[in-house]
Amino acid sequence: MKMTTKIVQNRGLPTPSRREVLKYGGTAAGIAAGLSMPFVSRAWAQAVEINMLAWYGHGEPDMVSEFEAENNVKFKPKYYAGGDNMLGLIAQSPPGTYDIILSDAEFVQQLNDAGYIEEMSPADYNFDDMIYDDFKQFPGHWKDGKLHSVMVRFGHLGVSYNKNAVTAEEAMSYKCFWKPELKGKVGHFDWHLPSLGMMSLYNGNGANLWNLDDGAWGKVKETTMSLRPQVGGFFDYGGTFNSLKNGEMQAMCGIGDWITGVLEKDGAPVASVVPKEGGIQWTESYSIGKGSDKADMVKKFIQYMLSPRGQVRSAQMAAYPGFCITHAGVKALQEANMKEAERTGQIDGAPNNPITLVKEGRIHYRNIPQQQSLEDWNDFWSEYKNA
């Protein structure tokens, strides 16, 4: 019998908090009556708009208000979920529409090949302070020795679960998603790359999880289909967040601490771990949109996000947390919020230290399919959802 399953695709993003109102000005007291030259304040000038394309949260006050106030700019964000969606939005927009583009690292080369982003100068950014050598020459960010995107934050994906339904020991394998007691209680973040990547890791493909021949790809599809009776829904950002919060879903495939971290800090009995089969790293990077006439200000903003102040804001972003990528950023986070640094392993010697996990080979950078097209994976994802 075909199982009736809730598919949640259009709940939309959570309602953003009201943007802070920045009030400028001063008093006119003391201005002599006979002055003929008008008093001019830079703060009264109309703010310059910066059009941003990004995942939800990057243009919200907790991330940009300080920079806006210091530079008399106003970010105007357009949000997306998933790299495929991002590419589609840019393709439908005239050149120069977006001044700054936040991209998952695996899509940077596609942005570059399509002519959507500008070349950047490495000298403008402090690569020497990045906490891992790979991040300085991150795959896809460079082409023919030229820089096209700068990494600003990252995170890890693995098993996300309700601690009242799944034990810590069970969570150390993707096998827990098939636990009989979770039937109808396993959810998917509705994007094919993270979930199918996890199924590939569960099949033992390790570092070759994205480089699948026909046989290995067929087995990934078979494994994924075998999970279908367990699945209770496919969710966008807001749906993923809420279904874990209210207990509707007790395990979630395709996410990590970027969702559960917010809930965990609010007291929800949820967590995310990198299981024994390995986890996947998401990597977020900023590029300057092709044809932007605000490239200098965008460059200044990226520099701000790489500064200790920006890294602390990034690590604690209200929408979803991430890891710092600079030594100075990690130190600043420890000074500002040691509890969060400890929770996320951003201290020396922590077993879940993000760089330690990378060095141990337990983390694999998210990529696009190497022997299939994105359309192949997306078509199968649609088939899976409708099964």
C-alpha cells in the first residue's frame, strides 16, 4: 500500500524580525540665526542600498546592523534555499541585480563559468589568518590562479535527532533513520545534495561520495528508496525548524547543527553529530556580483565579516550558527561566548573540534555530482518524494 506522506514545501521562511531603525541626527541648538550655509550631516544622507542574494538570515539586523550604521548602507536581501534555486534566481535577473552573492562553495565555479561574479583580489583579504590551509585555496573558489569567492563560515552535516527518541550511540550511524520506532517521524530537508550525500556515505563511498559510477549511483538510489516508508515529510528551512521543535519529526536527514543548534540553545532535546560513516561540510562564501557598481563597499563588508567582530556575529547568527574560519575569530568567540565555543567544539582539544574532524577524514566537503548531472539527482529526488 502506498503510504500517505506529508510533503511540506511552501511554508515559507520564518518571519524575519523587524529591522532595527537607525536614527541619526543632532540638535539645532546653538546654530546662530545669521548662518546662511545649511548644516549638512553625513548621517542624514540617504543610505546606499546593497542588494544581497543569500540564505535566510545573512541580511538580518543581527548580522548587518553594525556595518550598516558605520557605513551608511542598507542591505536589501533576497533569500533562497539550495544552490539550484540560487542559480535560477540569478539567471532570471538582469546583470548587476545583485551586489553581493552568498553561495555554497560547490556552486562558485558555476557562478564563475556563467559570468555572474567578478574576479577578486587576494590581497584584499586576510587569508593568512584562516584556521586551515584548505580554506586559503578552497576548491572551486579559484580558477587559473584567480580568486572569485571568499569563504566566510562553514558547518557540518550529519545525524540530527531528538534525544528522547534516539540514543547518542544510535545517532553515531545513519542506520538510526531506519529505526522501526521512527516510522513516519523521519524528515528530510528538501534539497537533494545533503540527503543523497548522506545515503552515499552510509553505503560506504567515503571520499568518493560524489563521484559515483552507474552501479554505485544505483545503490544510492536503492538505499534512499528503502528509507521512504520512514519519512513523514520534506521541509524547507522553517518547516525543518518547526517540525523538530514541536516533535513532529524525531530525526532529520540532510541537516546538522545549523538547525539543531538554535533549538538546542533554547532548551529543545535535540542534537546533531557526525556519525561513524562521516559527515558533510557546508561552506558559505561571498562573491561580488558581476556588474555591481558597489564593489568597493561589498569588499569592505566581506573584510568586516572576516574580522573578529564579524566572525563572532557569524558564529552566533540568529537564523543558524556556523563555525569561525579565522584564528582571531575563534579567539574572539571564546572571549565573547565561551559556552557557545565549547558547545560547538571551537576550543583546542575538543573531540568535536571542526578542524580535527576534517583532519581525521570524517568530514567531506559538499560537492556536486561528478558522473551524473544535477538534473539527474534532482529528478531522482522528485521521484523519491512522490513514491
